[in-house]
Amino acid sequence: MSLPGQKDKFTPELRILVASLLSMGVILLWAKYFGPKPPVQLPQANRPAVSAPATPGPATSSTATTSPTPATAAAMAPAAPVTVTPVSDSQERTIVIENDLYRVEILNRGAVVKSWQLKKYMDDAKPQRVLDVVHPDASKQTDGWPFAVVLDDAELQNAANAGLYQSSSPANSLQAPADAEFTWSDGHLEIKKHFRFDHTYVVRVATSASLNGRPINAGLGWLGGFGDLTVTNPAPVETVSTYYSEGGKITNYLHKKLDGLDKLGPGVWQGGKDYVGIEDRYFTAAFLPLNGAAPGTLTTRYWKTSRTVQVGGQDTLEPVPEVAVSAPAQPLAVRVYVGPKDYDDLKKMNPPLNGLVSFGWMEFIADPLFHGLKWLHNYIPNWGWSIVVLTLVVNMLLFPLRISSYKTTLKMQRVAPEIKAIQEKYKKYSMRDPRKAEMNKEVMAIYSREGINPVGGCFQMFLQMPVWFGLNTALRYAIEMRHARWFGWITDLSSRDPYYVLPVMMGLSMYLVSKMTPMTSTDPQQQMMMKIMPISMAAIFMISPISSGLAVYILTSSVVGIGQQWYLNRTHPVVVPVKPVRGKKS
């Protein structure tokens, strides 16, 4: 690092400023892309499943297993006349199952879910509606719905998902706890599905399939997309990923890392998974083994298809990530969690799912800040005021550093005339001149004599930056912050201020703090750049989708900083160096 004795852009003060502006640039880029991309790993060596059903999806694992197609299995089996009674309903109908948490609609054509509303959450539409994590338009275009059956043979799979299933319940509306069973057969292929709903977000689902009376492998898929389709920044598909857990480690795949159906062969699945699923930023559908099952008993495959959307008045293909689950043991029986990624609730699951709430590379800061906010929220029911109190606590803890930084600033101001004289002494030499090293030695000698750390004056500011990064991550990815109201126009602390009031107030308060803080440099250019920094920060918050909760934190921190700086200026007044006055000749 260059020393403060250097002139112009090579001074440490300017380097610190540049570093600060670069940090702000990182905030901009990071906020633009909503944090780091989930780690993409090649599939690990998977334990081969005893048997695995096929689906039109990716086969990327070298150890994935291929099961024989139903036709092959039937040909290999001894011929035996089997009578299968055709079972089918006479018309389409929808069965609705409700509890306090969700409202689920199951269509008897295919016995698939055509709507899964989470009653406690609203979407981003105007006006807002109850959130539905099923994408009906994408499902219609891709001809795939949640809980569609997945078979090795594409023709049989299409027939199974197009059949009119008979329901065991004559009623069209059920109140959980409730069971819903569906059966269909064309005289050769027979499919059964059983749903068990209770008072939680977990639903138990079982499915079985047989061909000419002989059991065949069957799986279930979440097809047609997932999550909140009404978000605008970024596009919904950019936040959706499939995932699996193996050996306690979660691997995510965004659509860019998924293969299309044309690259995949039938009957190939990856085994040895603890759980699998699909998620967006705040919600997930996770397929889990039954309670008491050994870990690593599920198999999975994941792929992408596409649908047509309107972008700028033109038809554009948009990827649709999809995932399916099976198990060597048939019939398949799993638990399915469809709900919010609430850290505490997911941690109570078996196996724990709290790893789905990922704060990325800033987790070591975001996680404690998030749990600190949750603890405060137990006593302060408003999340906005919880952020304000958290800000007060953090600033009080950092106040000793502000005092130390202020004292360093006063010392640097006291020796400023000496530093200026040294700069004038060596200003005629270029930066490459070896004599510039002598200037640095003289400056360092002054700093050593006065006990000054050249970067000590900015240490407190730099320490705040990781807090900004971590808090913004927690605010953007914690479900508790989604649509969290503070007061007035601030109705979503996870998104930016729609009227830019907070960024403007934040910039003004930061500018006032900078005006009250003694400057260590007399260079007018550097002073001007320090004044521009608050304006740049405000502009970044206006342009980028940075959470308004972070603006609340910085605004509160700046207001507290104004009070703290007033106290320091009052108790430790700045002594302006007086230049010696030349006496007149007599």
C-alpha cells in the first residue's frame, strides 16, 4: 500500500476511498445478481439403486442405473393370462383439500395437482393474491403438472397422466386431515395414487403402477415450474433451481446447468439421495423419505423443458426446471413438504431442511445477523423497528472504534503541515524516482513518532461494510422479510423503496456525517470525492434492487453517527494548526 505522503491519486486516503467505491460497486453487482450463484457440482458417485423408473429427464451420472422398460420386463416374464379391470371416471372433476395453511386442487385427469395455494403468503401481483406455487400456463404448455406419474415408457407415462382417475371420495371438497385416493386402468396399465393431508405443510403421497398385473417402477415429478411467478426482478426462472441432498450436502442446479429432454435416455436415475426437490428464493417442494427410513434411499433426476412467453411483444422460449423422485422399493411412498423456507421450521424436519436457507459466501455474517433479528422480533413485533434496534446495538458496539478512529484523525490533522512540507519537498520527483522512497520514510517516521496508523481513521467504516453485505443477504433471502412491513409506504423490507425516500434520506445523513467528521487530507479533490460518496450510495440504492431494510439500517446508523460525531466534536474539539507568521523587517 502506498503511503499518505504520496501526492494525488496515490495517497492512502484516496486508495481507501477507491476501495470504498469498489466495495459499493460490489454491492451493486451482488445485488443485481442477488448474491452468488449456488455451487454447481458434478454429480457425485451415487450408490446404484436396486431399480429405478425412467422419465424424460437428464441422465448425467456415470453411476446412474438403467431399469428395463415395461415392455422388456413383460417380454422377459413368463406369459400368464391376467385380467385387469378397466377403471376410469366418466368426466373431469376437481377435488379441493384445505387446512389453515394451504388449499390444494387435484384434477382427476392424471390425478395431478393443478393449484397449491399457500394461504399465509401473497404474491407480488397488483392487486395481491394468495400465492400459488403451481404455474398453470407453464404446465399446460409443457403438458406436465405436479405429482404427475413418471414411468420408464413414454407412451405408458402419457397414458397414465391423461387418464380420468376415479376418486375414493364422492365429495369435491375435503377438510384436512383427509385422505384422497385415485385409481385408473385401461385394462393393461393400472395406476394408484394416495394422498394423506394433515394440519402441517407435509403431505404423504404414495403411488404404484402395474402392467398386465405385474408391478413396474413408478415415480412422481414436480413438473411445470414452481414458485412465485409474479416477481419481476429478477425473472422468476432465475431464482428457481432443482436440488438434492446426498451425505448431508446440498447440490443445486439452476436452469443453465440442466439438460433438455433430447439429451437424455430413458430409465437412468441417480441413487443415494437423502431428499430431492425444487425451490425458488422463498419456497420449496421437497420430497422426503418416510419417517424412520434409512438415509440415501431416494433416486432422482432433473431436467429442463421450455415454454413460450412474451418478452417485448415477441415470443421467447423460457426454460422450465423440473424434478422427479423415485425409490428402489415399490410402491413409492414419500413425504412432500410444500411451503415456505422458514429456517426454524425446516430445522425441525426429519431430515433437517434448514440448509435450503442459504446465505451464500456471506453466511458467516448473515446468519448471526438474521438470528439476532429473529431474537429481537420476539420482543419487537415489527421487523423494521427490529432492524432499527439491531442498528443501535451494532453502533454501540462499534463506538469504541469510532472514538479510536476519531483520535487517529485528530493526530493526522496535527501533523498535516509536516506531511505537506515533505510532499512539497519531493514533488519535483516522478513516482519512479528512487528518491520518492525517502519521502515515504520521512512520512512513516512522523507517523511512528505520533503513534498513527494511516488506515486507522477508516477502520470503523470498513468494519461496517461486511455488516452491510451480510444484512442485505439476510434480508433478501429470509422468508420472514418477504412482504415485511415497516410503516407507511415501506411494505416490503426485502425489496427496494418504491419511492426512493429512504435512499435520499440515507444519502443526506451520510453526507452530514462526512461534513461533521474532520478530514485528514487538505486536497480539495479528495474532499470533493468524499462528499460524492454519499450521493453515489443513494444512487446505487435507487438503481439496484437492494433491500429497503438495508437502507433502514444505513439511515439509522448515519443518524446515530451524527449524534456520536457531535459528541466527539464537543468533547475532543479539533485544533486547527496555525501557520507561523513571518515577522516584519525593521
